[in-house]
Amino acid sequence: MTIVETQPATPVETRESFGARALRILLTQRIALLAVLIVAVVVTFFIQDAGGYLTAPYDFDYMSASLINAVPLAMLGLAELFVILSGRGGIDLSVGAIVSLAGMIFGFAYGEWGWPLWAAIILTAVFGALLGAVNGFLVSYVGFPALIATLATFYAYKSIAIVINNQSPISTKPVQDLYSITKSVELPLFGQYIPNVPLGIFTFLLPTVVAVWLLLTRTAYGRRLYAIGTNDVAGRWAGLPVRDTRLKAYVYAGLISGLVAVVTVGQFASARPDAGVSGNGMALPAITIAVLGGVAITGGIGRVAGVVLATLLIVWLNAGILLAFIGNEGSQYQLLALGAVLVFAALLNGLTNRRYGAR
């Protein structure tokens, strides 16, 4: 009698199909998804332009000129990145009001007190950081929910900005001359082959992007911020300074908002008390950009590159919508598009967490 040894059956390896792999990459790699969406938006408007459906040409010159709107939006998106990363429902509704109030301080310092430009910029950034520190103290040490704390300071900062100069903007000659910092410039070497780029991209946005990236990815503070955003209880047991780390997140958000105040003063050629709060304000678009860029509203997840790409998507989408309608109708449809994008981003984040969260 022959005994035949049998080997235990091995599970059959399932190979992921190309479609499933592509879907997983798009859902889990927000950078890839944003790149695809940007290409889709640009190609769509190029096709509409070629068919004569737009009121003006949608070309590379127009896209480059629209980047002037990307400077404050991307910077405030990075400010929200700090706050949301800190966890515990971190969100800052006061960034627009900080822009308004800090802008008035800049207008006084540079436009009326005769301070040098560099000193006025430093004062404005420090003042914005102090306003952010108030938010951070209320959230981290007093224990207020971030939504309530920053909503309260939003009203406070907004009202102070309005009454500080009797509801009047500051439009002195030095302030009006600041409009030159928002002009488009030709890049050296190869600038003659590409459209001119707004100067604020190089003087404000790129330095802020590099500084935030280095702070979040190359410093101990960045690692602590991601850690407490993921689980602040575990961070506290690990000996991390949770409250101090969260406080600094709001300070950095306020500092960036102060720099945005300088940008807006240059764009308006005037220090306006409603610069950051007029219309729908700057806070909601900044939060939308952060969420669309892959920043998890629960904290601990987010990248600088995602915020930058989300800004490009919003700016070029809004620029195309303006050309798709006659008169001021486009601005209303921009709000519709912004709301749709926010809902899409929230649903996408939820789907990603449910399907691939364990990975």
C-alpha cells in the first residue's frame, strides 16, 4: 500500500486588476487625483474656448494672470493645514478677520507712520501671530472648541478692524505704490517663451511653501504636530507637549495670515478693514482648499503639495467659470462650484477612509 503525502492547499493569490489599482491610487494618493482633475479642468475649458463658448480666450496668459488669486488662497490654505493637523476638531474661522485687522496695522505702520517696508512687514506678521496665539490659548489651555473660539475671535477681530480707523481704508501714497508688488514679471533666461508670472508667487507664496514644508517634514515640531493630531492622548502619555504644540499651530496660522494681509494691501492698493471678510470671506475658501488637498478634518493627515495643487485647481476652475457666463453671473456659479468641490472632497475623504483606512 502506497501512502501519498499531500501538501496543504495554498491560497490562490489574487492579482489586483488595472482598474482597481488605478482607483486605489486616485483615492489614496491625493496628489495624483488633483493632477488628473487639474488636467481635466484645463482641457475642458480649452475645448470650450476653441468652440467659441467662452466670453474671452482661456489660454496660458489668462491662466498665468489668474495666479494672482492663488497667492493669498494657498497661503491661507497652509495656515489651515497647521490648525487642522493639530487635531481635536481644529479649524480656524478667524483667518480672514486676522487678514483684515493685520492689514490695517500694516496700513498704519507703512502708510501713515512712515515705517520702512521690511519693518512694517515684520510688525504685521508678528501681530498676526499674536492674534493666532489668542486662538491657540483659548483652544489649547482654556479648552474651548476650536469652532467656537475662532468664531468668537472672528467677530472680535472683524469689529476692531472696522472701528480702528472709523470704517475708512488707508490709501496713502506709499500704500498705493505697493500695487507694484502684485504685478506680473518676466522670468529670467526663458521668460520670453512663457507668460509673465505674478511677482507675489516668488516674494510671498514660494517662501511660505518652502518654510511650511521644512517645518512639517524636517523638524521635531512637525513630527509632534502629526503625532498629536493623530492621537493626542497617546502623545500625552508619550511625554509630548500637546498643549504647547497645538498652541503653536494657531500661532503659525496667524503669522501666515499676517503675511497674507500684506499681499491683500498690495492687491487692493489700499488697507481695507473688510479685506479678508467681505463677501464670503477668506476662511471658507481656505478650509475648502485644505480639505480638497487631502487634509483630514480629524487631524494628523495632510501635505503641503496637496494644498498647493488644490489651490491651482480652484483658481483655474474659477477663472474658467468667469468666462463661461456673461456679466456677474459667473461669480455666483463660482460659489456653487466651491460648495460642490467641498462636498466632493468630504465624500472622497470618507470613502478613502472606509475602503483603504486599514492600509
